[in-house]
Amino acid sequence: MMMIVRTRAELERALSSIREKGASIGLVPTMGALHEGHLSLIKKAKAENEFVAISIFVNPLQFAPEEDFDSYPRDFERDRVLAERAGCDLIFHPSVEEMYPSEPMQIVHVQKGAGVLCGKSRPGHFDGVATVVLKLFGLFRPTRAYFGQKDAQQVAIITQLVREFYVPIEVVAAPTVREEDGLARSSRNVRLTPEERAEAPRLSQALQKAKRAVETGEQKRTSLVSIVEEELQQFRHGAIDYVEALSYPELHEQEELSGQAIIALAYQFSKVRLIDHILVEVRTEKRGDANVSNDDESKVASC
């Protein structure tokens, strides 16, 4: 039977016997509002670990004052049923006071990789993400932690967090789960109007057009950005937040892309901002007459 714990002390008691047995622990950090993407992470963790836990915590530290913290979807009973069906063994569902019993004296500051893409318009967001993830890692001490590749910037930052702080955890980035029409499944998709929902799949289609340009030899950052922008400008609803092409996972600007790169966008609809991206491998032949790009489906994303 799946356990539900709400305090740090309860969590430690619940996991102590698991650790004594030497069982592997898979952790899936979430903010709730579970969808098929989350469930696929739970199932993957179940296949690779003897014990699987998820956290459900809407982290205020990663929301700016004008963002949607209060309106973020919350339905714990629905999440509980879905998580148990997917094979989860334990849910950690703390209050804000439990995770932040006092004003934080220490916050992880992400110096590199946070000031581009989503982080450019959300200063401090990834500091909040890194801080809560480090807290969860300390509480669970899992063998593996699972994240959706839908947020490639987040995956890159967390992977670097683990590396730089010598955290003995394997970070697993799992493929993004998409709807049949190409839109990545996200808790925020329910806030799209019917008209916006009809247009939203074109976000990934715009990125696919840029990918095809890379496959035929395009390497210029500005050209790839323009290809995506031209597609998005045809939308009848919403507005472009950003379109960018950067090296990955370094997230550096390069006028001529080479190696692994990310082509990413954010688009603001009336009540929700969606992001999407695609990772491509840009290889320049020595003769300089051909570029070949292969994109790994586990690295195509949106949230």
C-alpha cells in the first residue's frame, strides 16, 4: 500500500527501513497536477528501482510575485490515485512551512545557464528550483532522480548542481510525452482556450522546420531563430516571448552552431506561457560542404 507522508520526520522514518535493506530509491520531484509525462517518469523509476517515491510540492521560491503560484493547479486526491496506479510507493506532500520553516538563510545561486531562455525573463526562478531540488535530494538521498527532458534548461542546471556539489545521485532525463498532435503534455495545457489549444501544436512544428534546416546545412543562429519566428508570427492568438538557438548543455550563444545545440521558444497565450524546444546535433563535414543533424527523440521537449 502506498504511503503518504507530510513531514520531514515522517519521511525519514518511512525511508529508514528501505535504506537498511539496501534497496535502491527512485525519486520523481513534482509540483503535482500529474499528467502522463509525470506518470511515465514514475513507471520508468519503478522499472529501475526497488522503491519509488514522488514529492508533490508547489515551490513558492521559484515563482515571481506576478506569476501563477496561487492559481497553480492543485488536486491532491487526483494525484494520489494516479501516482498509486503508476506504481508509486510513497508520496511526500509537505506544506510550505514544512519545507521553509523560516526565512531561508541559504539559497542556491545559479551563476551560469540561468540567464538565458526561460531564466532571462524569470530572474531567480532557477535559484528557487535548484534550492528546493537540493533540499529534496538531502531529504530522500535517492539512488536516482527522474526529470522530464521537456525542460532541457532545468535538466542541464540540475545535472550541473549534482556534479558541482558532489551529490551521489544519478540524474535521469526521460523522454517528453506528447499528445498525438505534437503538443507536450503539461499541467498548464488545461488553461488554453479551445482556439489556443488548436494552435499550440504548431509550436513543435515550427521547431521541426528549424531542425530540417539544420539537416540541410543551416548553422547560423540568427537564421534558425528567424525560421521559428516566422512560423509563430502566423499565429492568431498570443505572442512570442523568445526564440533562441544555443549550444547545449552550456547554453552559450554561437553565431555558427556546432555540436549539440538547443533551439528553443516560449510563447505567451492569454492565460498560460508554454515553452518548447528541440535538441539537434550539428556536425560539420571536414570538406565544409555538408552538415548532418540527428535529433534524439528523448531530447525533444515542451512544458
